[in-house]
Amino acid sequence: MTKCILVILDGLNYEVAYENMGFLQALCEAKLGKLYQMQCELPSISRPLYECILTGVKPAFSGIVNNQPSFSKQTSIFEYVKNAGLRAGAAAYHWIFELYNKMLFNPYLHRYIEDEALPLPYGVFYSEDDYLDSHLFMDGESLRIRKKLDFLLIHTMNIDDKGHKFNSASKEYANATKKADYILSTILPKWLEEGSSVFITADHGMNEANTHGGLSDTERLVPFFVFGNSFSFNECKVLQTQICGTICEILGVAHDKTICKDLLKGKK
């Protein structure tokens, strides 16, 4: 069975990813990966799009339509994995904990969790947007190794944080993107050597007004990188609503979500 890792680089728009992620683009140029342009669903804000990515349900239908505290009513990838007898975990912003463990985050109780009774049983969660991406990737990789995870979500906030503070055309936003690319250069080769299928994307983009939520290309167009032997690397259109089902398909777990068949090797 192939294991899967999903990296969500919060707030990263397609143009800045394309221009600044030299390591990931090097793998793509060497035909070891593929970058697709994806249009995020609406509204182009975080909590609704975490739900969309992780359950395959558009915000208009999921009921998660803003960033207010809320709990998912859908079946998430974490539950599909758990129901199949596999292990899933996350190193992520605390909103992920709230959505899928269906309780408000208490930093003194929920920063580290190992509780197989929960829908999302293994995790390291943070609540400060400037929590260092370098530390977060260490959190995620440590969790993956220690708990022998079949599916890992790593969700970073530094790019989004810099976009809100300085805007999408700033050197700070570009440099945060380059920093994420550098961190990935230290860890992605290991994932691929171990045979994992890796997805790297963003929930939404960022505009030059230091925000997002609207319909402009800078807010809606995001990168979608794939690496590993599961993928065809064919030209195709990938929808944000297809990520959950496609990961489940690679993991071989039962699900009722839509998938992007053209993305996968051997699927027609």
C-alpha cells in the first residue's frame, strides 16, 4: 500500500509558487513531479477550504462558509483512513483540530494528541500564524515516523501570515515561499525514496491588498504539485473537491468521493 502526505501551504497563490519554488520546479522539469494550476472553491478563505480539501465538499454544500468556529458535518479523509484500520494524523493549525475532532481547541490540552477514540487521533496543533514552518515540518515528520502514519497532513501558515502583513507582491511573501521550498528540499526526497505519494497545494491565494476571499486570480488560483509513483503526470484539470477522494483512492480505502482519474497512473 502506498502512503500519502498532503502539504497545504496556506495562502500561496499560483504565480508566486511558480516563480519561487525552485526545488519543486526542478523535480518537475526532471519529470519527477508535476505542477498543475488549480482554482480554489469559494469563498476563497481558509476554514471553508480546509473542509473542501479534506472532505471533497464545496463550501456552499458543507455549511462551512466562514472562519467562525465550526465543526465538520462531512466524512473527512481522517475518518475514511481510520475506518479502514489505517493511521492518519496532522501537524496543522488548530482549526483543523476543531473541524474534525468537533471541539474547541484548548492549547493546554490539545497541542499534542494521541487518542484513537477521536476522528483525527494523532496530531500536533498550533495557534499562532507565525509559528515557524521549519518547526512545523519537524513536528509532522516526527509524528509520521513515531506513529507510523499512513496519511499525514502538514499545514503551514507562514506564507499566509506574510501575505496578510505585507501583500502578495512583497519580498516577504516571496521569501516565505522560498523558505517553504527549501524546507521541502530537505524532506521530500526521503518521502519519495520511501515510496510515498505527495501532494503539495494551497487552500487559497493572496492579493496585493493583503487579503483574500474574492474571485480574482491571485486569490483563487493555487499550485497543485504531485510527486511519486502513483501519478500519471498527464495534462489534466484537477478540482479542489477531488483531492480527498484521490488520496483515498491511492491509499486503497473505501470512500464515496469524486476522484481525478486522469491524475492517477493506470486509471481511465
